[in-house]
Amino acid sequence: MTTARRRYLTRATDLSQVPAVAAFLRGLGLGDFVPDGLVSHTGRNENWSGTTTSGRAVFVKSLGGEPEDAQRRLRGIIAFEELLEDAPAGTLRAPRCLGWSEEDALVAYEMLPLSRTGAELADAKEFGEGHARQIGEMIGELHGLKPSGRVRLDTSAPSQPSVAAFTALPLESHRTSSAAELRVWSMLQQDAELVEAIVELRRAEAAAETCPTHGDLRLDQLLLSGHDFHLLDCEELRLGDPARDTGAFIGEWLHRAVATLPGPARNDPTGTEPVDREVVARGAQELLRIRPLVRQFHEGYVSTGRPGTHSLHLQSVRFAGWHLIDRVLAQASQSSVLHPVQRAAMGIARTVLLTPEALITTLGLKD
């Protein structure tokens, strides 16, 4: 368990370089962070976790990126807090928000005791069917909320997957992408069938009946404290296609299944050997392992009154395929070489996106 947790921790950024954080905490009446034990967690935003001089255990996040985008994401966080205030008691939970600063794009939360993310549980092979069902119930409750007039939810379409990027990358993206990323985009742009599948995914998303969606669901956005999961990082909250969230849960487990596939043989240092029977057999075995988790997630989801329609199943599988590609792109951004397992993931994602109907039962969305 300790090893898994360390993967998600890093040395905290020097707070003397970010004076707005101290002013923010003091303004909330929380005092200052105590330097001893102050840590950060890996992620796209700078963050700090520790105890303050008031004795409170606090997590502070600074929303990075372009100021306009940071403000958009902060509005998503605020909208989620407003949704929670109106939500009936159930399984939809989140760490208590202690306040935010629109000027500095900062937000503070109460830290939950003895907590572990879904990713940490999965790393330790301790993520079970009961966990999957509870998460399904929680996402179902989120999707079933009816925002009151005071809740301002984003109604814009998510930026990804960008259909335009499947034709040509913007010059700046091309300039800043790694060699492995460019290789992935080359594979995607030359595959006309896959491009059409992405177009169909976005077409179906635009036509879907919308509801409040998390929009960036991953296992590390789910925090288990005691027996209850809590939803994190609702920066991408919007009225959207529910399949984006349900498909992301399936995609997380597809990604983990692919990650267990054997790498290149020792006598093939270039990693160019074709996928062999061992890889296929391991892949089939991993699909059998994750199917009960997807099944329990789905059963928890529909138990909240959410419809388990064929169209939702179909679109969920499509989004699972896109989620797998998105994870490969994220990994490739940190590398100059596209590794064999990542190429295998691209092949699996292609199959998922091109034949979603054939995989509805295989993945556990239907008996």
C-alpha cells in the first residue's frame, strides 16, 4: 500500500514562491501551513496538503493554465458545490469545500482521514466489485440531479476529442508535441475508419439528452475514506452526455488491462515484434477480470433510476475507446518512443471504437 501511495506524492512547491496561498488560508481563518509534513500530489494543478496552525488538515489547489481557462474550471467547481447543497442525501459525496478565491484561482478543501484514491486501490489490487457498485451509484446520483435556477452549469461542448485534430494538428501543438505524440497523431490521422468513428462519437454526444456530468472521470478522481467514496476535481463539470462519465470508468479499466500485456521480447530491443498469442491470451484474461467491475458499476448506476438504454451502452463503449487513446496520448507526451504496449492499446481502442455494438456484452454492460 505504501508503495502505491508514493507514486502519487511529490515534494511540495515552495510556498514562498506562491504568497497568494498564505493570504488565502489566512483569509479563511485557517492560519498558515505547518512546513513539516507538507506534501503535494501529482496532477495538472499545483497543490499542497498539510496541517495548518489552526490545527485543520487542509488541501489547497491552484488552478493553472491560461487565466480564462482557470476561471472556467473554477466556475465548474463552484457549480458542483451548489449542486451538492441541493442534492438529497445519498452516495454522492465530496470533501468539504472550505472556500475559494476567484482572483487567485485557488480552492481549499478539508482533508479526509485515512483516504486512498481508486487508482491506489487498483494498484494494490484491492479495488473490488463493491467499490465499483458504489461508484456507479454515485455517478448515477450526479447524473440524476436537477440543477436549480441558481446553479450555472457550463453548456459548452467539451474540447476533446477534437475532430479537427484528426485532420491536422495546430502548429503550436505540433511544435510542442513529443516524437511519440506525433507518432500517435500520425496513426490516427491516416486511419479514415477511425476518424469516422470519432466523428460519430461526437455526433451522438451532441444529440444525447444532457445531465450534470463530471467530464473528467478517472480512478484518481475518486477518494475512499472509511467505507465511502468521495468525488474529486469537478473542474470539467457541465451539462453533457452521461456516457462520457460511464465510458471513462470502463476506459480506465481497459487502460489498466492493456498495461498488463507483455512487452517486447528480450531479443527484440527495438520493440517491433508483432502482437503474439501470449498477448492475445493475456488480453482476453484481463477482459474477463474487469468485466465484473464494469457490471457492478452499471448495476449501481441503473439502481439510482438512471436508464440503462442501448444507446447509452453504445456511446459508453465508444467513450471507453476514446479514453484509451487519450491515456496513450498522455503517456506519449512524456516519451520520445511509442512503446509496444501503447501500440497495442491503440489497436484495442480502434477495435472498441469501430465495433462498439459487439463489445457491449463483452465489457459487462449487458448479460
